Amino acid sequence: MIDFSKLIRELREMAEKLPNWKFLLIWSVLFILSVGYFIGQVRWW
């Protein structure tokens, strides 16, 4: 299982070093991947 609090903390630290558009781009990609993953998991049930 992924430790989400640690992941979010690392992403926040990265985000402080990145410009806003890159930050939003990374988050949108992660969001799409996670949604796609969850849909794939639900489909198998």
C-alpha cells in the first residue's frame, strides 16, 4: 500500500521548486492515471 501522506508531502516540496503550470500539469497527469487505475480495478469486481 502506498503511503499517501508521504507522497503528498514530497509532491508539495517538488511543487515549491516548480513553476505553477508544471505543477498543475503533473497533478493533472497523476489525477488521470489514478482515476484510470481505479476504474480498471472497479471493472474487475
